[in-house]
Amino acid sequence: MNEFNWTFVAIAVLGLFGLFSFLATVVLSLTWYERKMLARIQMRVGPSRVGPHGLLQPVADVFKLMAKEDVRPDVSSKSLFWIAPVLVLVPAFLVWITIPFADGLVVQPQDLGLLYVVAISTLGIVGLLLAGYTSASKYSVLGGIRAAAQLVSYEIPIIVVVLAIAILVQSLDLRDVITGNEVVIGERVITFNGQGAIPFAAIMPLGAVIFLIAGLAELGRTPFDIHHAESEVVGGPFLEYSGAHWAVFFLAEYFNTFVIAALTVLLFFGGWSWPSPPESIFGTALEEWQTDALGVAWFLFKTYLVIGLFFWFRGTYPRLRIDQLMAFGWQILIPLSFVNLILMAIVMFYEWPLWAMPAISVPLLAATAYLAARRNDRKVNTGSVTLYRRQKRADGGNELVPPAAATYEEAGARGAGN
Amino acid sequence: MPEGFDMKWAAVAIAASVGVVAILGMFMTSWMISPKRPSAQKGIAYESGIPPREYRWSQINIRYYIFGLLFLIFDVEAVFLFPWTVTFLKSPAIVFYEMLVFLGILLFGLLFAWRKGALDWR
């Protein structure tokens, strides 16, 4: 079926609507998962009224968002304002057509799958920037620009880690990353057996850590959520949106969460491939659809675990400042990702054994973490308290911390004296 | 063109239109069931409760443009690296060393920007 024909188009349209509904359902489950998990972390109950265990809460939220009035600032550009959500969601959906759920269960495999995924996922930035700019609100503009700066900074480590994966597999097809690939070069045969037994996280721990952190930043989730930080830019680019248009941004955010988690699982944790073939576990020969179903189940299970990790971070870590965020991306993640790439290229070129990768990169990772932590310690020591004490000592005073003011008037007088 | 090229990218185009149609469907549904009571108050941009000033686009720090430029350099470099990753083992050894030199120049540039303070947000 290599000719363009209308049967193909009809099947494709049906399949894609199916995929869209599937993803929307996943998003509903994710919102419930996130709220329930955050609630447990904060010792609350979470959604519990609508349906058993609050399971129907996301559905109720959808109806609420649909029935809300769409409000737009009078001065904003009408057409661009309404187009921006589409420009954010469509790339987030387009990435999904080349992501395999199981062997052969993919809408349209691409030979250039890895390049396609990183290229398309970057397009969403345009929508965010447009949403921020056309809202004609100061917070939105700041949020949109922040989103662009953050997303482009953390795009580079992701691309470079993906390049290292491509060197290891010697292919840019996402299916080869899971099932293995064989390249014959002259007399040398590079066989790569797939990720079933040894996932890439074991071969390339540096890459896995970088991908996870940069992916988290790419999503704009805590601790990297400066572009829609409520206490700084209120809602960032989505500030002026409401109702269905806001829901589309929300949908895109969760599509992206799911895609980054799925890519982490595909690239580093073996995707749908079971540690040993399902036949050997269940002891009977399985039909093709059964193998596929087991693969999808295993893939989704691992993806939900990774997403759970993201939600756990959200419940645990405070938000980074923008200077910390940019410095972390450019001074730590990007050099490290290039080290990972060059190391991988050297290992493949000089035909070193593959265990040389973790043997070199784990100490490297530990050393970087130690150095970065030390550098941050120094910065903390020159905080406002230290500066205050230093100043006091220079002035000849012995007062380390100001005593509590006895009365309101005294506090006022001291304030005026400074 | 390689085998099946047009089909593969036709699928991308179809997926894009399906996405647009699905979103427009959502918008239509919402438009049909949502109330429409515009008022002057609703049309004001949010600015912490005070009326917004005449000029609504805030000024933007020059730092963002520096990071934009740096990103452009690294992104273009990634496009060069993608074909290299799958071909350098099949090519003469010079291809491998040449790309190391290229990456070296690039990382030297990053180091230069770092020493100049372009990577620190002040």
C-alpha cells in the first residue's frame, strides 16, 4: 500500500480520532492521578465526592470547563488569541502518531522517528509565545517569553541525549530502539539486541538522568514551572484564557507530560518489551493480539510510574528561580549531555565494551552533583543574614541578630533609623 | 524519493487536520452550551485588581535574546549531527575526528559565552 489512496485516508482518519480519544481519556485519568497523589503527599483526601474515590471528578471538570464563558481581553488580537491554543495542542498530538505502543502498534512509523519527535515537540513553543503576546497583559507577555527561554534551553540536552541513543542503536527509528538493530560495516557486525534484557538506563545512566530532568523542564512542571508560576506571573501565557480554550492548553500540557514519560520509557526503560518474552512467563504460545495487549499494558504501567515520579516531584520540591534554572540548564546539563554524546561516539568508534559507559558516567554524575551542590552552598552563605552580620561586625557592633522590638513604636523608630 | 515517503508525510498532514478538527469540535460544543454575557469589566486584562495601564506589553530583558541566539547555534548544530550519528561508523575515520573538532569548536564557544558571563542571569 505504497500509493496514496482514499481507503488509506479513511482508515487513518478513524485511527487518529481513536488515538485522540484515547489520549484524552489518558489525560482525564492523569488529572485524577495527580490530584489524588498530591493529596496523599499533603495528607489530604483529594477528590472523593464525584463517583467512587472521586474517579468521575475529571469528567465533571470537563463539563464545567465546557460550560464556562469564553472571555477575551478587549484589546487582544482576536484571531491570534483564539488560534494560539490550537498551535499548542496540534504539535503535542502530532508527536503521538510515531510513538509505538507495541511492536507494530503505531499509527505511522517514521524512519526519522527520533528527529521527528524532537522537531515537532519544539513547535509548541510558538503557540505559548503567541498566547502570551496576544493576550495584551503584562503577566502573559512575561510568562510567554519565560516559557520560550526555558523550553529552548532544555530542548538542547534532550536533542543531544537522543543523538547518543541514535549512535548506540545506529538507527533513527523508534521501533529499532526497542526491538534491536543489526548493522554490518565491512567485517564488523554491530548487533544490538533490544532493550528487553538490558534497558538503556543501565548502559547510559548519564543520558537517562539528563533526559528525565530536561524532560521535566520541557513540561514546565515543578520544580521548573517558572513560566506559569502563580506567585510570580499569575498564570503565565494562559492567564487570560478561560473555558474551552483554557481546557485545550490544559490538554496539551498533559499530552506533553504523557509524551515525555512515554519517551523516557521507550528510550531508557525498554518500552513494551518484557524482560523475557511473555511466552516463557505464561508457558503457552500467545496470539499476536495477546502479545500486543501485554506489551501495551507493560508500556502503560511503566509510563504511569514515570508520571507518578513527576507528580511526586511536584509534591516535594520548591520552585527554582529563573537564574538558577537557566544556569542549571546551560552550565550543567548541556556540557554533561555533550560529554555523554562524545563518550558514546568514542565507545562505538574504538569498539570498547559497552559497560565502559556506566563505568565512566556514574562517577562523572556523582562528581558533578557534588561540585554543583558545593557551589550552591557557597551562594547560600553570602545570603542576607551573613551580609547583615558582616556589616554589623564592620561597624563595631556585637549584635548578631536584631532583638525583637518591645513595642510597635520602637519597631517604627528603628525602621526609620535605618 | 524513498519508498513510501509521500504516505508517511500524508499521515502527518492528516493527523494535523484531525487534531484541528477535534479542537474545533470542542470549541463548537463549548460555544453552543456556554453563556455569553460580555461586559466592560470582563474585557479588562488581569493586573492584580488594578486597572491596566495604556501600554500593555511589558519590556523584555535582553538576556532572553542572548539565550535565543545560543539556542539557534546549538539547534543548527544538532541538524548536522543527526546524519552523522548513523553514518560515521561506515565512513572513513576522518569523519569521526572531524566531528570531534566541530564539537570542540562549539564547546569552546559555549565556554567563551560562559566566561563572558552570558550564561549567568544577573
